[in-house]
Amino acid sequence: MMINTNFLFLCFLFITITTMNQNAVAQIIFNDDFDDIKNWGFISDNVMGGVSSGKISIKSVNRNKVIELKGKVSTENNGGFIQARRNLRSISLKEAKYIKIIARGNNEKYYIHLRTSRMIFPWQYYQTGFNVDNNFKEFILPLSQFKTSGLFLAKTPKAKNITSIAIVAFGKDHNAELDVSSISIYK
């Protein structure tokens, strides 16, 4: 009996692709569809004497809820940030690998800040940035890409220690206009 090598190759390819797709399915640990603004808090550099100002709000864009971070970031008086922050203490993130965010804005660089249970001071965080334009885009941000803000912390955050996530306009004088339609954490 002669076995067709093309048939065997196709069977092998099918099994390989099927197995890869099953292993490649990402699972959501956390997703915020911005139903409740009470889950998010606005923080600015005013807490340390800065003069930046802004606000967060939930608005509708194409029938989807979006969180908007809007304001004026000023580096005057040692300031330079506004942010929308959400507490994640009640969510088990020990298997988290990356954050997916869908956002648009005014052609500026924005940041995601993570805080962990290992942080003592309010100015400590892990951060990574993303550049937006006026169209919604998806950004995949692996935890390994986040860098520490200072000394005495691990180089990258440990997923099991994450306590909050923030959407941040930071580091330079500019007007902030950022819309985020989705923020999810995957394992």
C-alpha cells in the first residue's frame, strides 16, 4: 500500500495548526468596559504642589463607552502629570502576562502606570508608553515591557503584586486628550 506524502504533510500541518491555535488562545483576567466612573479616580500632581489640571469622564463613541482623560499637564512647580487610576486589589492577577488597550488621542505619548503591593511611596510605579493618533488603535503591552520609576524595586512588575492600573498623561507641558475604549489584562 502506497501512502501519499502530500496527504501526510497536510494531516501533519492541520494537527500542528490546530494545536498551536488551542495553545495560543489568550484568556482575559480583567476587562473594564467603563460602565461605572466610580471605579476610576482622577489624580493630578496637585497632591505634591504641581499645577496640572484635568478630569476624567465616561462618554459614548459609536455606541461604546469610553473613558476620557482630558486636561493640561504642566511641569511648573515640579509637577507634570494627570491620571485616571483604578484599584485592582480584589482581582487575582498572578497569571497576567500583558495588558491590551484600545485608545485614540491628540498625537501625544501616553502611559500606563502599574502600582504593586511592594511600593511604599506614592511616586513609585512601573510604566510603559504608547503613541496615539485620532483613530482608535490596539496596543499590546507585555508586563516585561514595564520599567520601574526608581530604585529599590524589581526591574519589572510581578503580576501577583499589581494593585492598581492608571492611564497617564505625563512628563512634559501639553494638553491631554485621550479616549480609551477598552483596557484588559490577559494571561
